[in-house]
Amino acid sequence: MQRRSGLRGLSLDAARVPVRGVRKLTEDDLNERDPEIPYVKAEAAFRDLVCSLMERQDRMNEELFKRIVDLQYRVDDLEMDYSVLKERDHPAHKEGPR
């Protein structure tokens, strides 16, 4: 919303700069030698944070896969033990008095 002067019909606000121009000025500000916001340092810190989170997630996934494999081995061993016990206790295999 712009306010206009009644006498001359001129706007009291500064002329609007197109969004593209604002973005270009922002990029120039961030990339100059001594910016207020240390863009390069902020970018490096953000990249380090994201990489450390990804590495942590990879380590967690690896640990979960190891546990899943271990559980699978345990289940396989239990099934094998169960089948041996079942065959041993099956009535057809028992020798009893006739």
C-alpha cells in the first residue's frame, strides 16, 4: 500500500525494487569480502552439521542391521533346536514296551 501526497500525487514511500534486484543485492552483500553475516562460515557450519547428522544416522542404521542379523541367527538356532527336540519327543521315534 502506498500513500500519495494530495498536492503533487507523489508517493511518500521509496520506489519498490523488484524481487530479483533484492535477491541480487542480498547475494552481493553475502559474498563481499567483509559481510555482516559471515556467509562462508555459516555455510561451512551448516554443511558440517548436516554431514554429522548423516554420519550419525548411518552409524545407527549399521547398528540396527547388526542387531537384526544377530536376531535372525538366534531365531534360526532356536528353530533348529526346536525341530531336534520335536523329532526326539515324537511318539513314532519312542521305543516303549510292546
